[in-house]
Amino acid sequence: MMATATNPAPQINIGIDEGTRAEIAAGVSRVLADSYSLYLKTHNFHWNVTGPMFNSLHMMFEEQYTELATAVDEIAERIRALGERAPGSYSEYQKLTAIPEETGSPEATEMIRQLVSDHETVARTAREVFALADEADDEPTADLLTQRMQLHEKTAWMLRSMLA
């Protein structure tokens, strides 16, 4: 049955008060914006990488942006489950993200350097929001953020290893 003016949707009652849910969702929205911005940058680098590492980086970047495409959906759905609207426009992401935009085509090693920094940025954002979720006993959000931190820290390590 759809919610109507005479039959409103039931209020969210998941054991986290509305204000705390909104605060957590705002933090998760930053993770979403960082993740989407990183997705765009990684896809750009996939298309535009050149040089002797072309094949390995082209394939690696494809794996990374494909994973990020799935992740942004999961992150946005968590925001919705918390009862808030998930941001979904470039302008909203630009206001929320800590990932710097790259409009050019840097050399392959610079691409790697930027992606190391950007994956670490997403991990830091997720870690900040984790504290809010943990304090509110919001295990589903904490679990999502833990998985994101693990993935971004591992990816940063793997990319950094290519520069050693």
C-alpha cells in the first residue's frame, strides 16, 4: 500500500532517534560524494592513461571504478534506510567531497599518486563517520563504513606499491 495524504508512511523506528539518523546520514553523504568523485576520477584515468604501464593500469582502474560503481549504490541505499535523501547531483557532490577534481590527463605515475591520496581521503572520511555510527549503535552503517575503510586502505597500499 502506497503512502498517501490520508495514509502516511509509518515513521522510522529503528532504535536511533531522528536527529542522530540525520547526522549519520549527512556523514554518509560525504562518503558517497567522496566515493562518486573517486569513481569519476578513476574512470577518467582508465580512459586516458598512457605509457609503459598502460595495460596493467587500464585494467586495474577498470576494476576499481567498477567496484566503486557498486559501492555508491550501497552507500546511497544506507542513507535512504536512515530516512534521508541521498545526494545525487554533481553540484551536491562537489559541495560535499574532499576529493580534488582532475580535469587534465596527468602522467601515469601522477595518476597513481592522486589515487593513493584519494583512496586515503575516502578512508579518513569513513573513519570520521564511523565514530558517529558507533556511538549510536548503528551497526549496519558501522559495518558498511568498516568495509569501505578496508577496501580503500588496501587499494591505497596496492597503488602506493607501484610507486616504490
